[in-house]
Amino acid sequence: MDAEKIIQALQNIADDKNRFIVSENNSFSCNVVNEELNDVQESSDVEVKIDLIRDKKRGTNIVDCRDFDFVKKQIRSVENLLTLKDIPFYDTFPEYDVITNKKILDLDLMKFSRKNLDGVLPDLIELNNSLLKHQHITSLKSDLELSLTKKTFISGDDLFEDHFLNFALFCEASVKNKTESTTDISRDFFTIDSFDLNAFKSDLLNKIEFEKDPVCDISVDSREYDLIFSPETFSDLISAFIIDQIDIEHYSKKDNFIYTGAKFDEKLNIVEETSTPYSFYSALRDDDFVPAKNKSLVSAGKVEGYLSNLDKAFKYAAESTGNQLSGTVTNIFVNSGKEKYFDLINKTKKGLVITELLGLHTTNSNEGALNLTASSCVEIIGGNKKRVLKNVQINDSFVSLMRNIDLSSESVWHSNFNLPYLFCRRNY
């Protein structure tokens, strides 16, 4: 299949009522179990997003691209479905300024191939081999993946390309004497130069060392402790209780805790940065062809504005914020604090360091209610680690937790979030 021929054919039918996005996806992955290479895979495909307006109604579909005749059949299928649809939309697609700015990408990563991946494999096998010598690790699985996607946006005379590159490593270790039987860690590397297996190994061992020790299966009241969230669990909270809650629908209806007077500690600031250099999550346009915009989400503890795609912008007679994206947002930055993580730990009289959370999909996030389980956490007494606990219930209000916080000076990337450790302080 020739993607270029598909793009040229779609250009001939694209106009203010017919738009298309052609995604060329290539990925390389390998899997190492203990000291043995288990699997190496290479895959590629082309997808077409069909986006049409007929009689002030909009229809979309994403299809695997076999050839142009197949795409034409799918276009007719979308048109037929639109005769049954009654949700109104614009008469034609809104026009936006042509994007002239560029993303900064790692050119070496763009040239990465199966041959380069084969060159990395000995180092990955050696990483597993060295980790298996650790006294607490019984088995290990490592997955390395490179994904490269080129998106071509086709709209009338406008032809725009955007590139997305990601190099990711995931490692899961079976561990003795730990609350949970496994410890896992994942890292995204936005450039070849940042691919540091020694740093990755150090991070994994530090996590194992902090979380290990026999299970203390006792019940504690989490409301009597400062709650300390790792960057991973902090990002979970932001997704559920801020990103998901500042949708334009909630903003218009004022039907959740965010828009009924929620106010957080003034130390909290959150921004979306759409074109962070080298980031896989950066985007110049969203999938509605709307330019992605930098924006402040929380400033000095106060939520600002809303997030919207084009459909909801039309419904509420508002402006799209360019957030028709996988995961809704691009790069999220939470401001860091002034004190280092372990200095803040040393100042903690009584705390729980929470590294894994369960129940985010069932908790009542619209009301800001945390009904969660910390499946793995470490008890801190007088600034020192005391014991490892499991299945600690967290029944609290997100607003009350966020009224008195500390943030570590260290920040790390977790997926598309760059954020510090969060310390939710209690008034003893």
C-alpha cells in the first residue's frame, strides 16, 4: 500500500466538508524474559480518519487503509449513517490560521530502525542479567518499544504533517519480601541521548528497596496521616479529578465540584504545553484540525477555563481549545516546590507514601470524592520508614486534601505528565 498515493487521491476530494487524517504507524518492539530474548516484532499500518459534514451533520470514522477504493466505500458508509443522525453541527468546517511553527524532534530517533533496535538488545539483556543478581529479584521481564507516527492532515488546499516519536522501556520484576509480588517501572525517552539504562536500573532498584519488606496486614486510618503521592499516583489524581472534570460540559452546567467553588492550595499550578521539544505527546493540531493551544489549567490553586473539542464547542456555542486528542491533553506540567523529596519526608511526623492506587474508575470523581485503595504504601513515622502496608482505604475529599500541600523540588516524567511528589498535609 502506497500512503502517498492515498494522500494524493484524498486531496482531490478534500474541501470544507470533507477532511481526512492519514496516519502512517511504524513500531519496533522486543521482549526479554530473564536473560533470554523472547520476541522481536516489527509492524506498520496506515489508518485514515474520515471526517464529513452533510446537511449540517457531522460523521467520522477511522478505518484501516487498504486502498483508495476501500476508503471511498467507507466514505459512502459514513454518509449513509449521517442520514440517521440528528445531532446538528456547523454547515462547513471552521477555518483556522495555517500553522507555520515546527516541533523539535530528535532526528536520530526518526532514523531509528530494526537494525538500531538489534544493536540495543545486548544492553537490554545485560540489564536483565545484572538485575537478576539482586537478592530480592526472582524473575524479570523487560519490554522495549519504539513507535513512529506521521499524521497528514488533508483539508482542501491545506496539507499539513505532524510527526510523533516515542522510545519506551517497561520492566516488571518479581520480588521477594514485598507488599505486592511485583514492582514495575516505565520510562519514555524522547531522545536517543536520554536512553540511559544505568539510570533506569537505579530507579527500579530504589523503588524495590523502598517498597520491599514483609506485608503488615493491619488496618490503619489514612485520615490520621499525611498522604504522600508518587508522581505516578499524583498523575492519576490529576487525570481523574482535574483533567476529566474541566470539560466544557461541566463548565457550562456547573454540575461538578470543580465549578461549584473548589479552591486548592495556592502552591498548585498546572499548565498544558502543546509543543514541548522532543515530547511524543506534543501536537501542533488536534484531530479536529484545531491548532493546539498552550493554556493554564490551574493557577495559584484556582481552576481556569475548560477543555473542549469541536463537537462540544458547537453544542455550547464556545471556542474549541484544541483538545480532540488521545488522552485529551498534550504535555501537562505541575510546578515543583523548593524542598527535596527526602527533606520533606524527614519533616513528616506521620505519613503514608502511596505508590499504587486502585478504584479510580469507580470513585465519584464528579463530586471530588476519593473512595480508593492504596494497594501499596509505606508508613513514615518521625521522618523514617516504619513498615509496608497494603490495601489501605482512602476515603477523603480531593479538595480537602489539596488545601494544604507541599511539592518536591524534583520532577519526573510519567507518560505525558511532568510532575513532583505531592505531600497532602493534615492539621494535626
